[in-house]
Amino acid sequence: MSRRRIMLATTAAAAAMAVPGTATADPDRRVPCDTPEPVPAQVPASEGFLDVPGARLWYWDTGGNGPAVVLVHPGSGSALSWPYQQPVFAKAGYRVIAYSRRGHYNSSPPAPGNPGVGADDLQALVDHLRLRRFHLLGAALGGYFATDYALLHPERLLSLVILSSFMGISDPEYLRVTSLLRPPGFSDMPHDFLELSPYYRAANETGARQWREISDRSLGGHSVDSQLVSQPISWARLETLSVRTLLIGGDADLYLPPPILRMIVGHLPGCSTLVYGKAGHSANWERPVDFNRDVLKFLSGARFPRESCR
């Protein structure tokens, strides 16, 4: 398998966004939530491809000897979705890794009728990269597979962070309540309308455009069949989660508003939670300075209250 050193900022998506010298990687810096935050220059990373049954996955890896953090992207994204996190986490001493799931940027499409099991692909990647234990961060649809992986392989994880995700929960009442949030035609709306808060879209036109560009490149103009979880995630199964966990949401999230997050938290009494004000489904993009600071604190061992608002 071919691997070569690259600067992620030289890819077409990142090059258009990176503004060297205008953004800092200081995780303790605080900025007003309506202040546009330029995408920082990316640190060097290697890229590679991994063959899994029925597909080929693209990934990047900053390398290094620090603890690994594996990023699992949302359904509207790919391994390109993390330009705000890549340099900040790496400069904090972590080995940062992201991959594109089947059908997303640079990875082969799923075979018709066989999208594959997301946790199995993730396991293949971490074995390929020889990660013994690592931190796992899953966003939105990526949180389904991160949750499934944590339930299947808790011994491999140092921690689990889930951002704005239904977590693949299959409880009928939960599905009924969450479906009420999505009226007919909801899924046909543009991704940026559904995933970026109106506050952000009004305050940061450039940032919203950059988010759309990454999403468009990630999906390549087509829909992608959702991968599968290994088995249904019932409340009973979720309650067996033993990994130290942080759940993050936004108070303007059209998919997962705080009351839904509280339903999940009710079945995970040991988890920490954060809710960002004036943020939608993509707090890592809308509130990157706060998100990075808080996630890095959690990765280093900090705990947050049952529900902490930012």
C-alpha cells in the first residue's frame, strides 16, 4: 500500500480555507460565538488506502507517539470534515486519524445492497494502524458506528466522544419521538440548512460556504447508503456502555435538540454532557475553539457535569 507525506492544507478543500497565521491552535483561547473563526493551517499528515471486504477506504494520519484520536465523520462529510480539529489536536500531542467511510470522499462506494458494518471497517482500520488503545470521536451518523464500536470493543478505547448523534438507538418510543422532529420534506432540505444553525449561517457566510464545499466534495453529488450497526442498539444494550463518555449537542440542533439528548443521558448515568448555545448539528465547525478546548480537556481526564451549557 502506498503512503506519502502530504500537507492536508494543499488539498483543494483545505487550501481554499486555510489562512496561515490568522488562527491559533491555543485550546484555552475563548472567542465570542458569533466571531468568524478562520480555518487554521493543517499539520503534515500521511495518507493511505485500506482494503476491506467489498470496499477501499481512504484515511489520513498525523502520526507521532502521542495517544491516538480517531475521528468518524457525519453522513454529510468525510475525512475532509475535520480541518478545525486536525492541527489543534495534533499540536496538543495527539496522533490524529480520520477516514472516509464507504462512498464518501476518496473511498470506494458500497456494493449495491451491501453497505458493510461500520464498526467492522473501523476495527480493520485501527488494526491496520496498529492502535492498541485510542480515543474515539464520532459525529452525527458517525456516532452510530462509534457507539457500536464502543459496545463491541470497550477494551480498545481510552474514551468516547459523541457529537450530535442519535447513536443508532432503535427503541420504538425513541424513534417515534425523534421522527416527530422531521416533518415530510425534512430530509430533502439542503444539508447546510439542516446542520448549521441559523445563527451561524447569518453571522458567518464564509464559514457556511466552506462547510458546504466540504460536504459537496465529501458526497460527490450522490447519496450514500448508510452502513449498518452490528446489532440493534436498544436501551438495554446502550446501558452496558462502559467507556468513559462525553455527549455533545447544540441548543439549535434540528435533529437532536437538548430534550432528545437528555433522553439518551437518562440511560447513561455516568456520562458527561455539553450543550453549546447558538449551535446546530455541527458544533465542531460552528464553535471550534470551545469544542476543541472542551474535548481536549475531556481526553486528558477531565469530567463535566451531568449537563453543562456553553
